[in-house]
Amino acid sequence: MILFFLLFFGSCTFMLKKMYHVKNPKIETVKSLEKFLDKYGYDKFKLILLKDFSSYRAFLNLKKGVPNAMFFNERGEYVDYRTTPEECNASVGKFFQTIEAINQVNNPDSLSIQDLNHLLQNEINVKDEITVIMTWAVFAGKVNKDKSLNWITHLKDAQMKGVKINYYLLNCDVLDTWGIDPKELKKSKIKG
């Protein structure tokens, strides 16, 4: 019975990975990222990158996940879309329905955009608008499309209703410009 259970769930994971083209992380280039964004219809001008491997590790320690969405109110304060810590990113689309309410949340002790800026190659400026940072990675395959592209649709619907909101696509792949040896990457056991 246990063997059947392990085989069943092991094969489901395998099948889901194959279905969604999820693969083991590899070192990417900016060109390969832009090619991926073009393939799935993302706006490559919204692309933001982590500075280096140390910033990558620091971001992973925030445990925000890939793909995921991080919401910041007009003051640049992080507002969690989840109602409980156990909730998954399936509720992101629903959160967009009440997105303007995050400007009423006062959360000065939370993660801020300024905290994230220390990890990014290009800074994000807070301009009295809601900011959404969507994480994605090439290794996540079509999961990006099913999540992030769908969220962008919700975001654009909110913009059409007059909500001042902007977004960025934070890539969470390891980049060649960081100078990481692929063998060292495997030893570090970092998974996206």
C-alpha cells in the first residue's frame, strides 16, 4: 500500500512537471529571459533582475515563492494578499478585486520596496501608486503563464477601473553575469 502511494504521488508530480514544462534550474542569460518573455507575451520592459547570487539567496530567504505576487501599497509597504500563512497563490486573482484597499493598510514595519531595492540591479521608485512585483523563472515553464499572465489580466482590469497600479516581473533564475560555476550551483542545493 505504501509503495502504491509513493508511486502514485511520485508519478503525479512527474506528470505535472512534464505537463507544465517545469525543469531543474540552470544558469540563464538576459537574452534567454527576454526570449522566454516574448514567447509567452510578457512585456520585457517590465523585467527586473536580482543583483548577484548573494541577493538571490537573500530573496529566496524571504520565502515569497516562484511564481508569486508581492503587493506594495502607495507608500511602498508590503501587504500580504493571503488571509492565512498557509494560503497559496491561488487567491492572488481574487485579491485584485479589492486592490485599492491596500492603500488603507499601514504596515511600516513590513518588508518595503526600499528593502528589495538593495537586492535589485535597477531600483523601483515608489510613485504614489500600488506596485505589484510578480516573481517568475524560466525553470517554472508554463506555470508562469498560468499564474503571472493571468494576474496581469486582473491588474489591467484594475487599471481600467482607475486604480493607480504598476507592476514588475522579477526573474528568479540564476544568471550567467553572476559568475556562478554550475558545479557550485548544484552543491548549493538551491532550488527555485
